[in-house]
Amino acid sequence: GLDHIGEAETLSLRDCLSTVARCRDLGWCSLGGYSVENCTYWEQPVHGELLQLSPKVICFKGPAHKRFTIAPGLFSMVPIDHLQIFADQGVAVVVRINNPDDEHPKSFADHDMTRVSLSLQRSETIDKVARAAEKFLQCMHTHRDETVVVHCKEGLLLSGLLLGMSLITSHGFSAPQAVAWLRMHHPQALPDEQR
């Protein structure tokens, strides 16, 4: 299964700094352009659990299959809640990595968003992961000029693995740079014991 892919590798300060330099060169970040408030706002379940990985890639954990109470007066988001957020961000493609029955595909299609389902789970064989990775990378290449949202309920290993591959193949990142960029955005991404 996926729990044993690769060797654990420690990131160095050089890896992290070269990652920031790479993203600066791509125009993805600037030292004065980061907003902690904006980032923490969108990470909250009541605001969509969104994470902007690059100008054209947004990751998200939600939506919930059905609305539930998080705290008094605060509720989880369901697919229909994400539609306006996605429309405002110019999302053209929603990639679903796992649990395809958790969402309402018609709601995305009704808003001119292409839906791609990979149907991966953590216990998949390497062959199935390789086929899904090919499909994912082809989708990212085909839609490279459009905003793509990547959805994974687990959010740590499967999406991190696929997004890291995309950073390497499409944007010239080294493997340590890809891991560093993913961890800078989501510190629990690609846990050492699972890489």
C-alpha cells in the first residue's frame, strides 16, 4: 500500500530556502505578499478548508456529505456552499482523489466545472496509484492555464504525493523542494513515516 512509499528524508534549511526562491522566480510568492489572516480564514471548516498551493491550484478537504454543527451557530460546508467560492476563484476543474460518493457531481457540472475522480484510497496497489498519477498529471497539464481544485478527505498523503509529482514534472521543483513547499502550506502533509 501507500504507507511504505519512499524513504523518510529530512528537509534542510537549504531545501526550504531554495523552495522559496523557486516560488519567487515563478511569481508564486513575494516576501511582502503573504497574509496570515487570509490563509487562516480559508483554512477554517466554516470557510471551506481551502489552501492555495499555487496561483492555479487550490486544495480543500471539505465539503461534508451533509451539513453538521461544528459549534453553536457554525456549520460545516456542503458542496453547494463551495460553488460561489469556486466561481469567485475562477475554478474550472475539481479533482476528487478519494471517496467519489461523498459529493454531488451534478452541482459542480451545473456550474461549468469539470469533475475528475481518481477514486484512490490509502490501501491501493502501486499499479493503481501509478495509473491515477498518470491521469492526475495529464489533467494538470491539460488544464495548466485554468484554476484546479484538488480535493482529498485524508489530505495528507494521497494529495501530497500527487501534487508533489505535479510540482516536479510541471514546475521544475526538485523532490525536496516539492515536499518543502507542500509542508510550508500544510505542515502535516507527507508525514515522514508515510512517505
